[in-house]
Amino acid sequence: MWLRRFTDRSRKDEDFAEEIESHLAHEQDVNAARGLSPREARRQAYVRFGNPRATRERVWRYRSLPWVEDLWRDLRFALRGLGKTPGFTIIAVLVIAVGIGVNTAVFSVVNTVLLKPLTYPDPQSLVELRNTGPQGSFPGANIPKFNNWHQQAKIFQQAAAYDFGGAGLNITGGDHPEQVQGVHVSADYFAMLGAPVVAGRTFTTAEDSPHGGHVTVLSYGLWKSRFGGDPHVVGSTIQLDGQSYLIVGVIGRNFVTDTPADLWVPFQFDLTSQDMAHYFTVAARLRPGVTLSQANAQLRLAADEYRRIYGKDSLPPNGGFAVVSLQEAMIGDTRSPLLVLLGSVGFVLLIACANVANLLLARASVRKREFATRAALGAGRGQIIRQLLTESLTLSLAGGLLGLILGFLGVRFLLINPGDIPRIGEDGSAVSLDIHVLLFTLGISLLTGILFGLIPAISASRPDLALTLNENGSRSGIGFRSGRLRSALVVSEMALTLVLVIGAALLIRTFVKLQAVDPGFATHNVLSMAMSVSGDRFQKTAPVAQVVRDGTDRMLAIPGVVDVGVTNCLPMAGGFSVPFDILGRPMGNGPFTGGAGFSSISWRYFNALKIPLVRGRSFTEQDDGAAPGVVMINEAMARQYWPKGDPLRDRIQIAPGAGPAFAEGPRQVVGIVGDTHDRGPGQDTFPIMYIPIAQMPDLETALNSRVAPLWWIIRSQVDPHMLAAPITAALRDASGGLPVAHIRTMDEIEARNTARQRFNMLLLTVFGTAGLLMAAIGIYGVMSYSVQQRTQELGIRMALGAQASNLRNMVIRQGMALVLIGVLVGIGGAFWLTRFLAGFLFGVKTLDPVAFLATPMLLSAVALLSIWIPAKRATRVDPMTALRVE
Amino acid sequence: MLSIVIRVEGMIVVLKRPPEAGEILQGTLDMLILRTLVTGPAHGHTIARVIESTSENALEVEQGSLYPALHRLEDRGWVSSEWGASENNRRAKFYRLTNKGRKELSAASGRWRRMTRAIGLILGESLE
């Protein structure tokens, strides 16, 4: 056991001392036997033995690890020193903990969203297929595109289609019908993503073809909750929308998709279909060795082929296909906001560092005599720096530990309502402390410890021995160098804080502007809920229209319900868009007159959402399949396509040539309604067409039932949540037992639309406030220290007749000079840095004069307040005491 | 500092090496100590005297440097120690050879014999 060497050192040393004594006694006995006097016998024994003390030290050193000892000594010394100044220690640790805490919190989100690889095997070879155009690339596919991509065996191992469970599926047949997230996938989906199968198997190609039968694969969650994890569930059936589905397999727990799925059913595409509707996404796994650019080159050929087969209108002339890495596709536009947040917490950490460095500098100048004494006793410069660094690293590691805890709690708080950040799981459950976060926190703790420790350590380790030791006491004044250093630190704190606060001000103004936008529809006391009509019953228009009519009537009978509308696209929750032609209008450059949002609605929809009718008439119950085709448009559409003419005289052909689902005649424009901010309050309004649900072609209804639920919108006199029970009961009766899901008020949906901006604003405000607080503490510290150091000078000035106000103004002038420099540097920095916020702003310019004027004034006011206290103290200096002190 | 003074035919050779570097010398001292203990447990003073007398005073051990070696041997488990009464009724720490130490001794003496034989061969040739 080599460890024995290092253990129990003190006891072994005592034992050794005794052993040496025994040896000397024996030698003395031998010498005495030779006839020497006891004294001479003892002396010669010592001579023969050598120096006992040196021998003991040799064994002692042999039992030691020198650097561990040094470290331990430094650490003990640091702890003792820090323990003697608990106030300083607590403030420093807290400041570091806040700095490291916010960094840990934000980094753990960045780690989960941006850095962690996808959980599928070999994630680098997974790609998403995109449509490209002049405006960038976007996902989405129709059956002909999927067919085309699926055949690119040269570049793809597998290609699979999947949707996001848009319409939902109903588990029926029990007492409690339940709407579940049923995701449609093509047969290769599971193999492509390497999904673990815990029971049974996944879909066969035969099952994924038209008439492949009703089959489903269960998720682990549904298997556990609905079937108690029964291993014999494979081979039994489950009732979905009144049909028996054969359960062929169960997927393992650790298979995570960004839209969580309860179960999967095969698409069963007819690959000969000419259907041009885009309603799903396609991903693929690249063959080994195929690069993204090779794949994209091949897809350019594929796009030409596609255009040749399906006609020139099937793909715009400047459009094509491309792939992007699946991880990039999932991250989407979340990258830059997260990086901006990471940058701002970096600022907070820098401010914290500057603050602690400042505190340490103050401490070091009080301890000047201590360092000089040590140097005089022979401590090398390196030893003093090492001692001080041990101190600062002790502080930073303690702060880091506390910061880790703060960050862990903070990230939960941060993720309460973060907006739609991908990959973070339900309420951010995927965000966790893993080894990367721990290493990050440890890394920045060490880095900050060195950063804020090194500056004071170097400046303190150069004491002028004679000068310092000869000065009387530790109150010998702030050295020129350390005074300048401290001022520089305060200036940088001010500048960094100003950048943060200007950023926060811009985001606050953005949020206020967004809140002020009128969405164009009623949000108060309006409830929405989704009813999936994916079953075979609803493949034709008439039964759907019947449910809409019946449900509307039943709900209107409920006391408190004011109005009821139905749509396939909830405002602010995404929607469809289609091309259209205006009859009799000459063609422009493109194949169509234009494109517009497209929504099918019930006749009371506009009343339910209080969307005003501007001209013409609204839909009535009589606008059904038997009546002539009608369409309503919004003002944005009227403005864009009828800048002079009258839309009410024209007829519109919707989705010309888009396949059998849209095969219908032209529709007469009968009315114009007000605009709604459908893509969120920050986005411009855009053209939208509305048609009556009861007037859709059957095939379009069938497609619609697959990809979107019926959204019921109920406006009430009271809090609509109170009416949820009678409403769901009425809907179940009207629909023959269909459940509803996603029950939310429009207020909630609107809030969700500004959640991202709210999230950014709140965080930056918190960071800015933290920075402001630290900067205020920083300038207070510097100024009160400088007043304390200059007691003598102030006393003399007073004795010579200076007024209290003169002294106060002098201190304020000196403090505010620092603040002013900081503000100027900060404005310069913000001038350059706010451009990175451009993408998050609405109604505010990056160089918004309000933010750039008000914020420096706020900062200066806070700084003035913290300078005021030491300035006031300067006036209370008693000249006699001040002079006597020295 | 481990130092062994070797008297060879009137010439006095003093070898001084820092203990970590002088592994041959250290190993040699270790070997000598272990050899001394073959006849039975002994305390440090006896060990020093035995090494000196059996080598006919050719090897003179600085007695103090014996102890770091003894403690090192104990840490390696080659000897064990306990306090007891010595021949002239004083308290003394007795060292006893362990089985591990016995094995080490035979390995070390083997190495030593091979080395001295090799050196002897070379010296024999060059002296001819």
C-alpha cells in the first residue's frame, strides 16, 4: 500500500523520535562499555548518528506531497482570511453566484437546444427536405414530391414522411373518448430514426399502401397509460374514430420526437396521386459518405425531373429542392435569440468580475503592509500571487457552487413560458444539468476566479517594501496604480451595464408596442377547442356541416354563450395558403393571379370573433353545397388585388390545377371583412380568403379532416372556462360522442404569440437590473473608499476654509466623471451591438432615440444616488479628528 | 543524503547521491538491511553494527541514514516492526523480515550477483 507512506504522519514522527532516542541510548551503552565517560559516550553517539532533527525532517519530507501541502496551506490561509471579513466574502460570493447562475441557466438551455446532438443514432446523416425559392427554404411536401424524393436512392438510405398530428385522433369505444396525438408516418420512418421497438414491429410497406388496412404503432406512454404495459397488446385492437385498428408494435420510451406522439398510423399514400396539397414533412438519412452538397446537387436534377412530370406550374421557375441537417431544421430561428441571451449573460458575468476585482483591489490595498511584510520575510512574488489567486479561486468556486444551484432553480423559472423553443420538451423537461453544463459552470468559475483575481494579485505583489513598511499603518492611501485600475473597472462596469440596459429598453418598448397592436378579433371571454373529425364518418362535407350546425345550435342554447363559430385554422395558430385566379383578369408573370391565406368557416365565425364586416354581406346558413359558390376576403386582399376596382363584382378560382381535392368552380366574392393579425401581432396582415365549411368539395373536406381539426370558438358573457363543461357536453352530443382537446382562451393564444418577445424582454430586463445593481455597488465602493482614504486631505481642505458643499461637489464631480466616461463608452458599444437585436424588435429602431437617451439618464441617476452617500460623508469629516488620526 | 563510505585496499571512496537518483546505492543498502534480518528480528542499532562488522568494517553506514531506508522498507511491506525490550533491557523497535521481504531479498541478491560477476569479468579482462 503506497498510501501508507502519507498517512498518520505526526504519530509516525513521534514514534521515530523515540526510536532515535533508543538508538542513541544503545550507542551510548556501547561507548560506555569502551570506558568512556557518560558525557563523552553521549557525544560520540551523536557524532556517529548525525543530526537527529535532519533525519526526522528527511523522513517527514519523504512522507509528504509538496504541492498538496502548499495548496492546503494557501487554502487554509485563504479561508481564514475570508472568514475574518465575512461581509466582503458574502457580497463577493453572492455577486459571483448571480453572474455564474444566470450563465448556467442560459447555457443549460443553449446546451439542450443547440449543442446536444439529436437522440437518434448517427444524427449527422439525418436531413430535412426543403423547398427552395428566392425567399429562402421551407419544409413541407405533397405526395408527388415525396414520391420524387423517396426515389433518390443514390443519396438517401431512407426517406420518410411524417406530419405533426395536426388533426388528432379520437380513441373511442370506451366510456371516455379521448383525443390523442396521432402522427401519420410513412413505412420507413422508424427505421430511418432508429426507433427502438419494445414489442411487435413497425409498419410494413404493404400496410403503408392504399387499402393497407387499419394498423397502428403505440408510443411507450400510451402503452403504459392505456394498456398498463401489457406485453400481449400486440395483435389486439384499439378503437380509433369508431374503427378497429390492429396494434402491430410498441416503441420504446427513449424515442423522443419534438411533437410528442401518442400513437402512429401509416399515411398509406397513393404514390400515383397528383394531389398538390402540402400537408406533411419529409426527412431522410443520407447514404454513408454522401455530403450535403452532393445531396443538393442530386436534388437539383430531381427538381427538373419533378417539373417535367407534373408540369411547369407544379414548381415555380426559381424554386427547387434542397436538404438541411435535421438538427438545424429543428433549431430553426431559435439560434440567434439564444446566442444573444448567452452574450448578455456573458456581460452580466463580466460586470460581476469587475465588481469582485474592485472589492479585491480595495482589500488588497488595505493589506499592503501584510504583503510587504511577507515579501520582506522572503516570500517570492509568485508565492504572493499564488496566495491571492487561491483566495480568489476559493471565492469563485464557492460562488460557482451557489451559482449552479441558482442556475438550476433559475432555469425552471425561465422556462415557465418561454415561447415555442424547440427541443426543450414539455415545459422544458429536457433541460437538465448534464456533464456539459457542470463543466461549463466549473470552467467559468475557474476563469472568473483567475480573471478577477489576477488583476489585484499582480498589482499587490509589487509592493515597494521600504515605502510601505515605513508608512504608518494600513491607511497609507490608495496607490496611484490601484486607484486608476479601480476607476477603469468601474468605467467598464458602467459601459457594460449601459449596453445591457439599452438592450432591455429596446425589448421593453417592443413588447409594449406589440401589446398595443389590435389583433383584429375579440380575445376576451373567447374560448377555443379542437375537435378531431379524422374518422371515416367525416370524409364528405354534409356530415361535417351537420355537426357544425347541430353543435352551434346546442351551444347557443347554453346560458351565457353569446356566439359560436367554427374554423379549420385558429387565428394566430398557423394556417394554410393557396394560389388563386381572379376570373377575367389578364395573367401577370406568374402562373396565378396571387396567393392568399385560406380558411373554411361557419356562418357565425365573424360574429364569434367580432371581426367587422366592411362591405357586402357575411355568410349565412343558406350558403351550403346546394347554393352558388361564395367567398369572402379580408381588407388586405382587397387592397392588394383590387387597388382600384370593386372585388364584389369579381369571381375567384381557388387553387386552380391543384389536383382533385380542389376541383371546384369559381366563387363569387360576396363580402369584405376586417384584417386580423394572423401570424402574430408583430407581423403584417396579409390577404385571406374565407369559404363556408358547408360549401367545400367532398374531397377537400376529406383532406381537411386529415390535416386539421374543427376549431370551435365560443364567446361568452362570463369567464368561458366556467362554461367548459356544458360546452364539451353539448359538442359530444352534437357529434355523436367526439371529445375535444386543446381548450384555451384566445387571450392565452394571443399571449403565446408574444411569449418569445416577453421571454426575451423579461430576461434582458433581469440581466440589465442585475448589472445596474452591481455597477451601483461598484461605484459606491470606489467612491466611499476614496473618501475614506482622503480623510486627511479633506480635513485639511476644511481647515483651510472649504465649505461642506464644496467638498461634496468635489466628490460628486469626480464620481460622475467616471460615470460619464462609462456612459460614453457604453453608448458607443450599444451603437454597435444593438444591431444583433434587430430581428427581435417591433415598431422600434435599433438606434431608438428614447432608449439611447433615457437609459443613460437612468443609469446616471442611479450612479449619482450611489455617489451621494460617500459625498455626504465627505462633508462630515471633522478637521480636528482627521488631522489627529495620522 | 545517503552516503556510503567504501574502503577498498586503503583507498577511500565516498559515494554521495541524492536518494531518488542513487537507486543502485539505495537498492544496495536495502538489500544489506534485508540480509541482516534473515537471522532474526533486530533493532536499528544492531542492524547498523552488523552491516559494519560483517563487512569487516569495509562498509560504514552513517547510522542516521539507516532509518529512512528502514521506514521505506516498512512502507513497502518488506519488513514489519514492533517495540520490544533489547538485549540490554532498553526499549527498542525491532524489525522483522516479512515473506514479501524475503522474496525481494532473493531477487535483489540475484541481481547483485549478476552485476558483480559482469563487472568482475570486465575488470578481470582489462587487468590482464
